[in-house]
Amino acid sequence: MGNFPYTHPVLAPPATGNPAGTDRTLLRALMLDPTDRQALYQAGVLAHERGDPDCAAQRFYWTIRLSSDHALAHHGLCELRRLRSRLDEAVAHGRHAVALEPGNPDFHYNLGIALHDRQDIEEAIACERRAVRLAPDAPEPHFELAENLLIAGRLDEGWQEYEWRYRLPHAPPPIPVEWLTGRGLADRRQWDGQPMEGTLLLVADQGFGDVIQFARYVPMAAKLCPNAIVACSAEMLPILRQQPGGLNARSLWDAVPHFDAWCPLSGLPRLFGTNLMTIPAQIPYIHADQELAARWRTRLDELVPKGLRRVGLVWSGRSTHGNDHHRSMRLRQLAALFDLKTVALVSLQLGPAQAEIGRYFGKTPLVNLGPEIEDFDDTMAILHGLERLVSVDTAVAHLGGAMGLPTSVLLPFAPDWRWQLERSDTPWYPTVTLHRQIYPGLWEEPVQEVCGVLSRE
């Protein structure tokens, strides 16, 4: 039904329909005048647009050497250094840009993102507030402010700012506009959280992990509106049909009946006034089909050596996720787990990352179930037969938490807002333990923590 995209600052390219031709024109201009700082800067923007960040950064650096007060070059370097996890440099260039043009909201917004990634959350909040004051109708700083407030645990204000997410450029609406108009439903209101007698449409927006996390609110909404239905992607039907009020889940828009009000699942925490002390955590709220679980247990009995504890493993998420280059890892980076004598690793990894198993030579048995997994019903059934799950921040991690399975989640240095900062537990999932990078891109510390947990169990 849709996946809400991450947003990042964009370096605006020169107005042209031929970037390659423009790049050649700029380079010829620089040959005639190597001190043309504007041509250098525009050449850097074009290099960024064609996917060559190193060339872009070099050209921005040259621009600054020619003119240290070139605010846009500092702004560009702030983003490029952030993407390389060189966060101190990113923040330094962001501060330069803001100091040179304090009235530019984009510069405050950009600096705020770099500060967020460096976990300077309070300063990031201050930056985004300045950007909001300068550009009150711009959705990007509102959304980034929401992410910072939520990760700081200030959920009340964070949910309010989070409402700006669908105004972001390229963010698809929760309900297709053409479908609403064609059905004569364009005037339907967004639900205010009050009891109602008509039909309430709950839309399973955003990614799979978000849907699993917010599925806990479906029964709460159904109590206020017994005629609740849920619109979701087909993959989420096994999850949502388990929830009271989710039995009428539909995966096709043409199968959704007329309704009187609607609400995205990700909007329910705001309507129910959720704070850190009131997060509904009646775990488990997701269960495996018992017959399917029995079949998978038999399969595991066939594949896993007797006497070993069965530990699920997922090391990579979907590559289309906006933060995947930070949250995912390589199988080889879990090497500390490969010499455990009392454990068998059970891979639930899907997608291209499964190929890495062909290069596995650890002493710990590794069973690859990925090719046999067809849907979340299979995943839930497999999880039911495991003692623990070890996963990066993916939907499977949410599934393990929602099922009450002891779960170790490996988190990047700058995690998603729902995991907050520093703490090793989470009020969203009482059986989940969080293992965090202590430096961007380095997985050794959290993997060693997981290894310690498995060794003690």
C-alpha cells in the first residue's frame, strides 16, 4: 500500500536537460578561467547528480579554496561528508554555511541532519526549529524535527510534527487520489480518534516494520469504531488479520468498501496520546499458525544438529530502504558468532544477500532457510521454533519483538527514531535487546555484545 521514503537534502542542479553537456561547458569555462568559483560549484553539483560524490566534494573544496565564504559549497560538503559518515567534517561545513547565511532555512535543515547523525540531538532540534521559523510551510524541517523529537523520547510534540510526512516531495499519499476521486470519496475526513458509528478505514502505510510496530493499535481503534477495516499490502495480511478489527483487511483498493473516515496506522500513536510510559506492549500480539509452525519445526529437526540452540539470523534489509547502507551489514561481519559451540544459526535472510552464505566456512552450523520462505506466515512459523533472533533493523526484527521472541537487534550509530539513544531496551518490545554501534560503520562492538549474550544463555 506504499512505503514512506526517507528524505535527504538535495543539491539543486543547474537548469538544463543535458547534464553531460553542461558539465563539458562548465569545464571549458574553467579552462578559460580557473578562478571562476561559480562554475566550479555548479560542476560539483553536476558531479553529485551523476553519482560521483568524490568528484563533487573535490570541486566544492576547490570552490572554498578560491572563496572561503562560498556558503553553498560548504552546504554541499555538509551533505557529502555526512553521506560518507565523516560527521565532524559535515557539521563543521554546515556551521560555516549557517554562519555565512543565517537566514537560509535549507542550511539550518542540512546542519540539523548532520547533527542528528552525530547524535547531537538537542542541537539538531534547535537547528530544525530555526529552519521551521524561517520556512514554516516547508515540510522537510518539520519532518526532521519530528524524527529528532521522537528519538529523544519527546513523543507528544514529535507525533504532531510527524504529521508533516505526507507533504514531503515525492511522498505518496496514504490513499491514491485517483481512487478516492473515482469512488466519490475525496471529501472523506481523517479520523480524529473519537468514537464513531460509520466505517473507519485504517491504512497500513510505510514499510513492513512500521506496519508490524503499529499493528498493536488496530484493536484500540476497533474498540472506538467496530466497523473498522484495514487496507494493506498483500504481504501484511497475515499480520493484520490477527488483530481484532483487522479481520476485514483488504490488499486491493478495488476491494475496499466505502468508508466515512480514514487514518494511517502511523497516525494512531498521536491520536491515542502515546508517550514512553503508555506505549501499548501487550506482547505477543502476533502469533504463528500452529500447524505451519509444527511443519517448520519438523524441517528444523531435520536440518539442525541435535542439542544446539537455534538462533535466527538476518544481516541485511531491503536495498531500496533509504538508510540501508547504514543499517545493513555483510555476513562476514558477524564472524564472532561463527565459532560458538552450543548454537546453530538459522538464516532467514532473503534477497541477494543470501548469496553470501556460499562463502561461509564457520564452525557454527548455518542452515539457510531463505529459499524456502514464501511469506510472513513462513517467517512467523520459523521464529516460533527458535530460541533467539539476531537481526539488523528490519521487519523480521519487529516480528520477533511482536511475537515475544528474545531478539537481539544490531543498530547503526544513528538509529531509527523508534530505538531512541543509548538504552539497550525498548518500550515497544519488552523481549528485544539493542546492540549499538559506538562509531559509524563499525559493527565489531555490537556483534561482540551479541556473542556474549549467546555464550551466556
